[in-house]
Amino acid sequence: MANKGPRVNIILECTEARKLGKSPSRYHVTKNKKTHPERLEIKKYNPFLKKHTVHKEIK
């Protein structure tokens, strides 16, 4: 397989759903590890809570 360079696949998981005991929403995205070495945090839509929540990168 060809090397994609510094881009890696990551999983974003909802932080608020776990606190409420609901099913967390997850998104699969790619990020450039060279320009963003820290963990990613983005506001995305959670269909179980029916609102936009903070999603953090998980391992």
C-alpha cells in the first residue's frame, strides 16, 4: 500500500453522551499529524442527543 504521508485516520467520540449514559456518536476523520500533533477537539452533531456537542479524539 502507498504511504499517505503525515495523514492518519482518527476517531472522534462525543464527550457529553458518556456523562448522560447514552450511546456516544463517533466520527471517522483524517488529520495531518505534522501540523496538528495534539489531540483534536471539534463540535459535531450527536443524533442521539439531537444537538451539537464536543467530540474528542480517542486512541
